[in-house]
Amino acid sequence: MFLRALFRSLQSFFPSSQRTALEKYETFREVLRHDRAAHELLAEFEGVYYGKRHEEFCRIVRRYDQLARTVGEMIESLCRLSPGAHERLRIPFQSLDSQVKALFVPPAANGAPPFILPLHAITADTVEVGHKTRALAQLATRLHLPVPDGFAVTVNGFHHFLAENGLRERIDDLLAELNIESLEDLQAVSGRLTALIAAAPVPADLAAAIVQAFASLSARRGRPVSVAVRSSALGEDEATSFAGQYRSVLHVGQGEILRAYKEVLASKYAPEALYYRSCHGLSDVETAMSVLVLEMIEAEASGVMYTDTVCDSGEPGGKELSLHVVRGQGEALVSGAMAPEVFRVSREGAPVVVRQGGASLLDEQQALRLFRWGLRLEDYFGSPQDVEWSLDREGHFHVLQSRPLGRRQTASGPGPLMAEHIAAPLLLAGGEQAAGGVACGVVYTLGPDTPLTAMPGGAVLVVRDTPPAYVKVLGRLAAVVAEQGSQACHFATVAREFGVPVLVRIPGATSGLTPGMEVTVDAENGRIYAGRVAVLLAERSAGVGSGASYCLKRLEPVMERVSFLNLLDPRARDFKPESCRSLHDIVRYAHEKAMQEMFVLSGHGLSRRGGARQLKSELPFELFVLDIGGGLHPDAAEKRSVSPEEVRCLPLKALWRGLSHPGVAWDGRQHFDWQGYEAIVMGGGIASPNSASLASYAVIGEDYLNINIRFGYHFTIVDAFCGGTPAENYCGLRFVGGGGEYTGRLLRVAFLARILERLGFVVERAADLLDARVIGLAGDALLEKLDLIGRLLGATRLLDMVLKDEEMVVRLADDFLAGRYDFRKQQSSGKQERSLSP
């Protein structure tokens, strides 16, 4: 709305013969609008990538689509601004856009039959089912191990279900809005997604195929059977386990099979499943759901077998195989609700069965039979295995699942410390290491007033048991301490993947550890200490390679084509469309050329009376100003350059007063070399006043200012109106970029935000981009703010090079507010001096 008003103001100020030039100015403003939107989107990409955040894949794709549209529109606006000059920019844009979209292409969604495959018909090459089903079929047909009879509903059936109910686009729309790092958002979006599945009918042809397959299973058994309906999604039980993240429905009869099928499909969108998948950089389509239907085993005992150790840093081929056994069905074991009996079988020499704590559910011969099966499975699949099995009431074993064993890897250290060498008070000891590592955090226990949604980041969660649902908060956890649970529960499996230490079977943990107290959890040695035990934390890592690394690895080729900036020097010979290797390069090129067109190459920009003039001053950077009425003294109308004394624009005068404050050190440097870090430091981060391509610019009126200031690698926009009516007055500021490392740029933005908030601004941050705004001030008060902004911009132009930590941010922000504007020599919290002076 303001831009339209500004355009009308320009039309009234300039004669009709200059309307074409004014229309050109409006096109220039379009370029700037697209530039602003593109930088916001780029900042979001960089916030995810450099901040090592997890993000839903659909959200990444939608953000890219929005960025591509914005960049495309920016190119078209530039081409209208300078007809015939920059059409070649479309070529690298189209190439980059095609490359990125190729990285996002989902696998084909085939919704055609077959919808059903009998277990015996499935091979290692069957692509219509997940690894769980393929592996189980091979156990039956290749290794001739006892496996329950059953069939699979293929991923084709899943795609058909979504297509017939028109759900694919609706699901993608919801996923694109999902912030997986917000538990509230996870639960809300999950609820809407699962409701979509629950409300959708199973297509008639798919329903008939499922019911017929169930009837055939009963016919083969010669009696009505009940079944277990289990997930077997693509990607499940492979490099990503998805352990416990999907639903299994037990004791299902023929009349309930369609309801159970839909329950398993809906579990694909449970909060913990959404979180796990997104953390591993997988898209919803890539993890299409097939469903495994197996005859139900009435179990006397069930358990999990690990063919190798799971919580050390050694190579595969450990010294023992372990069996974790519970009475009845295995759900109580894998859900973490029951502590199992544990049998260990030596793999060195003759196998010896060791019963841990008087275990009695298996005899020695039964344990040795499972041991031999485990070795066969490990040999067949070529890696250690995590095997689920059941023992029926007739004494027969059945293998229910075999997947790669997730093994936690820790950083190597100098070896365990002796407990007597640790001075910190020992709070609790014992238990079982479910996921190794050492971590420190504040104790958080669940209760009516302390739900998961309120848990702070970096907490030590202390609970009674460890259900798989806790996976959705793994990103917030430093460690977990549980009174029950086991190494074999699904939560422990996923925690090992994420590198989160888990210590289970600690009686009295929920009452013995006080909420809010800081503790160090040494899961590897079963000890919990009061406070932060630095020597333990330094010696052993809490794990390497959390889920974020999967997401970042997948995002890296996208970032190369989207965000990485290669065009650094507008004066360089290779500053041309053919050198653009990312969308950021294209945005940079378009912005530079648009600015030159309007404010530098004024011979074919606006006319002399209405055109841009250079503001000459003692400050070592070049500024062009475009007066839309009352911003300059009337005597300046015919001049090519003007002095600060000829400026009548109240907001610019106030900002300039701050930039010119004697406490702001400019060092008299007038050259900025874009070629290297040292020149940035030595040159004070200021563009050369003799380099028109590196200029800053401003649009001014008597009460209005819109200025784009370039300091080296970062840009600042200040937009302000200061009139006689306080309700109409405002000041907005945008700050983005910098020549320092990403961490330094974030710290500088934190520094700016801290000061601006103290000055009464509302501040929003996204990566190294900051937006701040204040409204409704009286004229004099607003001009004081602009004066301080000028001092702030001058004082912080290279602060990203030296800021080291949050403590330094707080200290220097306090110094600035106390009247100090020269930060050329600083000390970090480590008291190591750094200098910005030449």
C-alpha cells in the first residue's frame, strides 16, 4: 500500500514527460521486493542447514518452490528494468531449477495391482513390500526357519488408497506446514493426518483383495485364524530402523482386518513416526506403507535376540550374543513396560549360556537353538542382526523379524575413569546401559503440571518406563533415566541411532532425582552424578551422528545450488550470468544490476532533476540519493552531488548524525577489497567511494527515508517515516549477511537484537537475517532512535569477525548502551584479544 502511495507521490512531483522514468522506478521497486522475499527464504534454508535443525521434507520442497518462483519473478522484473541487458540470466536459473527439482523427484507412486502378495511368493527383489517382509520371506524360503504363515498388502495398495480418496495433495499440504521441532505442532498435524486416514474408506477392489487373502489364509490352516497386522514400510528395518514408530494390531479376526489395516496406515502419521522420518531426511512418499499380515502366535514366551553387542565402539564380531525374554507376547518388552530376563551366550570357543539374575524362561538347549539361528541369520544377511521371536505353547520357536542391528558408535577416548577419581557426589548407581554415552542436563520428570510439551531443550528425562512415543522429543533430550525398560526396547534402539544416552532399570529414579537439578548421566558405567562432571564429558562423547546429520547430508546438494554464494565481487570480470552457480548468485547479480541501473547509470535512469545524486561526505562509502520531494534543499536541484548540509530529510539527517558520531571509528579507510578476509579486516568493511558498483542508495522525502546501506558483505535497509502525527510514524530495519563465519554472523544478529529490543523495537530473527520495527513514536523520539541506529550500524560493521560467544554479546551490548561505539579491540570470554584496527 505504501509503495502505491509513494508512486502517486512521485507522479505528482515529476512532470508528465518523465512518467516513463517513474514507471521504471516502480519496476526497480519490484526487483527489491523480490530481493527481500528471496533473502527471507534463503535465511530459512541457512537456518536449517547451519543450525543443524531437523525439518520435514515437504516443507523443504515447498520452500524451494516459493524461492524459485521469487527468483524467477526477480529476473523478469530486472529484464523489464533493463530490456535486452540481462536475458541471459534465465539460462543459469533454468539449469539450477532443473537440477534442484531433480533432487526432489519422489519415487513413482504405482497404485495398480498387485495389492496382495503371499509370503512365499516374495523374494529379495520384490519392490512392492518393505524390508521386514522381504527378510521374513527369505527366512522361510531360503533358510527354512519357522515363520508364521501370512501375506502382504503392497505399497501399491497404499498408493491406491490415497489416490482413490484424493489424499496425496492434502497430506502434502499439511506436511509442508509442519514444524517437527514443535511438539504441539507435531501432535496437531498428526491428529489431522490420522483423521484423514480414519475417515477414508478402503477402496472396494483393495478391500476385496485383503478379505480374500485373509480367507485363503484361514483355508490353508483349516480353521478361522486371528492375525497380527504389522507395518512393513519402505525404509523400515534398513539403515533406518523405525523401531516401534508404527502400529502393530494383534489378535485381529477377519471382520476386523480392514479396520486394522487402516490403523497401521494411520500410524505412519503418528507424531513419533513423523519426527523420526523427518530427522532422517526421508520424504513421505519414499516411506510408503506396505502391511504384513501374519498368523497370530499364542506365545508362552517372546523376546529379542542381538547377535552382537550393541553399546560399544568396537567392530562387529563381539564376544557374546544376548537374549532378552519376557513371558507371553513381546509387546511388553519392546514397549519398555517390562524388564526382561537376559541370557548371554559366549561366541568365543564353545558356546556357554550365562543366565543373568536367575533367568528361567528358557532352558539351555532352547537358548543354544536361538544362538545357532542367530549366527545363521548374521551369516546370511552379512551383518549383526536384531531378531524378534516367539515360543508357542507347544514349545515351538517362530522367527517374527530380522533386521540390521543398530550399533551406537562413540568417539574414542582415553578409557573409563575410575569412580574414585570423580569428586562430584554420586546420586544413583547400577541399572543397565540401554544406549551408551555421557551427557549433562537438568532433570525433568513427567507429571500433570510437567508434560512433554513443556520440557526444555537439553533435559535429562527421568521416567518410569520408555515407550516408543518418547521418540518425538529425542531432539530435546540430553539423556534418559528410567526405572524400567531394557536394552531391547524400541525406544533404546532409536536412542542409539540418535546418540542419546539411556540408563534403565534404576529403581527410585523418579523420586531420587529432583526436578530442576543439574546431573551428569554416565550410561556406560551406570552412574548419575550431581552437577556437571567436565572430566567425564570431555572423555566420552554422548554419541556421534544424530538424526540431524541424515537430513543435512541430503540437504547439502540443494544448498550448493540454492544458498552457497560464489559471486563476491561486482567489479570482477566473472560477475556475469554465466558464473552464477546458485540461486543466491542470481539474486546477488540481479540486485547489483538493478541498483546500478537506477542509482549509478543515471544517464539512462531518471532525468537530471528527478535523478539520483551522490551524497559527498567524510564517511568512506558512496551513497546515492533520490529525492521524491522535500528531501534536499531547493538549491541542490541542478547538482550532481550534494553535501549532508543540503539534506532536509529528517530521518536521513538523524541516521547520518549517528553514523557520523565521533565515537564511531571509521579509520579513514576508503577501500574495500572483496577478494579476501584480510582486506575485509584491514579495510574496515567499507566499499570504495570510487566504485560505483558497490554504492549504497536512498529514496528520501522531507519526512520519509528508505536507505539500503552496503557495508562489505552485509546489507542494511532502514525504512522510516517521521511526521507530525505519532500514530503514523514508524521505523523498520532489516540486516542480513556478513563476511565472517556463520556463527559470528549469528552472534552479531543476537547483538543487534539485544540492543534493538532494549530500544523498544519488535525484533524477528531467521538465521543471519534480522527484522526490527517500532511504531507510534513522537517525531523527536523516533529521530533519537534513528540516531542510535546510525551509531549501531557504524559500530558493528565488522563485529561478526570477532564475536565468539553469548557472554561477549551481552558484555558488548551493555557497553554500547553505555555509550561505547568503538569495538576495534575486543576480548572474548576466554580473554584472547582480537583487533579490528589496521
